[in-house]
Amino acid sequence: MTLQSTITQSVPNGPLTATSFNNILEFDYALDKDETRGLIAGIQHTRVDVGNALVRVRPNTIGYVGGYYQ
């Protein structure tokens, strides 16, 4: 299981300064001993705040499921 959180802010600060918050929660399961085959599933949530009341960006949430083979 992996949790990654990132906060990013635009520079220089001004009336349209944007701050983004990105969170990823991921689950990984290896199917063999050397971890070359496995399954992965996760969810990512992104939110953007803009320093102006007239601008609004709605949050975004995605989910994913897959497998890997190397």
C-alpha cells in the first residue's frame, strides 16, 4: 500500500494564484516471488484552489485497476 500527497503552489503569488492538492492511495500485490507479475488498484483525488472568488475548479477523483507483467 502506498500513500502519496503533494501540495503545489504557483509562483509568484497574485490574484490568480493556484494551489493544487493531489492525493494517491495505491494497492499493489505481487503474484510471484520476483515481483514481475502483479495486480494494482488505486484512487487519486485532486483539488485546485484559486485565490480569486470568481474562479472555481471542481475536484477530480479517479480510480483504476490493472495488472502488470515484466
